[in-house]
Amino acid sequence: MEFARIFTTSFLARSLAAVVAAILAALGYYKDLGAYLLAWVPNITPELARIVFWGISGTLILLLLVFWLRSRRHQFLWAERDQLELSAIACLSVGKTIDQRYDEEPQLSRHRLLKDAIRSGKLAYMELGGDKPNVHTIVSRDQLRSYAKSTNNADLLALVAKWEKFNPPREPPPEPKTTSTKSSAADADAFGKPTVTQYLPKEAPAKLLLRGWWLHYNPANPKGKKELEFLADGTFGEGRNDNEFKWQLKDGLLEIHRKSNLLQNRFRYDPSSERFLCTNDPDADGYKDQFIYRT
């Protein structure tokens, strides 16, 4: 209601200023009529009346132009961010402004689509904002781009393109080249190379690279799970996104890393349950109490 009141007042003020500017411009054009209206001013002439009316009209038009340019800039301030709430994405992807109500069509249907994608694990997120996807759930531009490409959603692809037009993605700094003296077995544990699995219990390596693993990424939500396929090169196949992007075995523990190389979570294998249980280490950025199991 507050937004509607402010928007209505602002719209009426701009409309009134435009009408006054048009009337003053007309009075300047018909200078004799303008001089007649300003007859109470000493020594007024038609030419002087024209200058007065056109000067005031030009000032009003200039102010309207300035306000219009400012409002246009404010419409795209959202693009300066690298993350957006689901409600904002829903509105922007259907051609609405970011301050529109998200619970009206067509943005309502788009909002529901995005929430369903998060529940199914197809759309990754930065912050859930509660125990389930809602208007406060935050999604990064990279995550939205990955989902838009995987689903070939034209509206979302157009939004990402517009986002990148106003805020081009920053190139990551090149990784420094270092001379390694580690053994070949240690080198094999590096991301992008065949991963050594001898540090896990003997039952795990044979199963680790087989399909059928599931990650319960949100223990607070029974539906917060997805299939996770471990590939031999240290990346994920099915289930890969910006959060679960790479994996490695280190000191007998399974580590999952984000695309940015930050640690997402660390797991310890439990042979009795054939599960990987989250160690809840403080240096991991993912949800606590996650676990990986087989079906």
C-alpha cells in the first residue's frame, strides 16, 4: 500500500508538471496572450512574456527529464548485484519491474516454477531463507544461468543476458603456477585427474563410482535431496551445480568443493550404514548434518 501511495503521488506530480509545461510553452508561443496574463507586471512586453513562459516551461521539462533518467537508472540497480531473491527473479523474468508484487500472475507461476526447481535440486541456491524455498531464497547469477541453459527457458536466458549487459561477469584471476614435488599418487588426487580412492574403507571405492548415490543436502526438508554421480576425474556428473561441483578424498575424508574451489562440506564414511556423514567442520560453507547414501 505504501508503494502504491508513493507511486501514485509521484505519477500525478509528474503528469501535472508535464501539463503545466505544455500550457506555459503554449503561452510563450502566443506571446500576446502571455503578455495579457502578465499585464500586472510593470513594463511587460509580448517578447518578454514569451521569454518568461518559455524559460519556466523549459525548466520544468528539464526537471522532468532528470527525474525520468534517474528513475530509469533505478530500474536497473538490481543488475549491480550478483545474487537476487526468487521474488525479484520471478518478476524480472516475465517483464515486470523488481518492485512488482510477486503473488500476481504471470510472476506468481514463474515464482512457483523456481521454487519447484530448487526442491528438485535442478536450481542451486546461495541461501534458502527458511526451511523451504520462499521469496527470500537467494540465487546467484551463475546458478540461474546454469538452470536456464539446462531447461532452455527463454525468459530466464533473456534475463541473464540482460543482467550481464548491465553488469558484465568478472573474469576470475588466473591461478598461480607452482612447481610441485609431490609424488604421482598425490598428484592423482588433484581435481581434474583420476581420483585415488584407497583412503576409504575397502567397500567404498568400488561403489563410489557407481550410480545410485543420493545427497540429502537439506536435512530440514525431507524433499531436499538429489542424485549425486561421482566421476573418476574428481567432478560430478548427475547433480553437479555450483555448490556440488568437485570432489576429492583427503586424509580418509570425502570433500565436496564448490565451483569457486571453496569447501562445501566434508564427510566421513560409516561402513555400518554405508553412508557418508557430514563432519560439520566450521571451515565448510554448506548446510550442516548433510549425508550421502545409496538407494
